[in-house]
Amino acid sequence: MAGIKIRKGDRVRVLQGKDRGKEGEVTRVIPSAGKVIVDGLNVAKKHQRATRATMQGGIIDREMPIPVSNVALITPDGKTTRIGFRFDDKGNKVRIARRTGEDV
């Protein structure tokens, strides 16, 4: 599995699945599985038993992971783009938007 180019806090648009076309912010990245969790998207109902940690049981809504290949980063002008890398003059690795060439 190659490194994931999307990071926590990035604004992304879902490209495939039941939430296709919706946008949200990445709240968590799971590199080992190649998945991301997007705030408010891909929500599933989970039956939760009442335990000592969570005294209240019932059906809760839980955001499920989405494969990173099914989301695309959104540029400030509202278009989706792929992500590339370049090195700046100090030698630091910087993410760039492939569509515009600007720093992300």
C-alpha cells in the first residue's frame, strides 16, 4: 500500500458509493487499511449494548471508513484534484494540487 496523500482536516468529495457527490472533512485516516473517515458521510446504524463504559444502549449512528480511492481533494475554487508532491527551496516535501500546481 502506497502512502496516503489525503490527510486529516482535508476537504474531500466522495466519488463513488451511496454518498457520491457529497463533501465533508476528513476526521481520521487509516493508512494500514487505505481508508478515511469523513465527517457526516457513510453513516451506518450500529446496535450498541449498554455496558459500564456506555450506560445507554440503543441504535447509534456511526461513520464508517471509505476507501481513499473513492474520495478526491477539493481545491479552494471548488474543483476536485489529485495530489502530487514537490520539494521547495528548503528541501521540504510539499503537497501540490495536480490540476492547478498550487500548494495544498
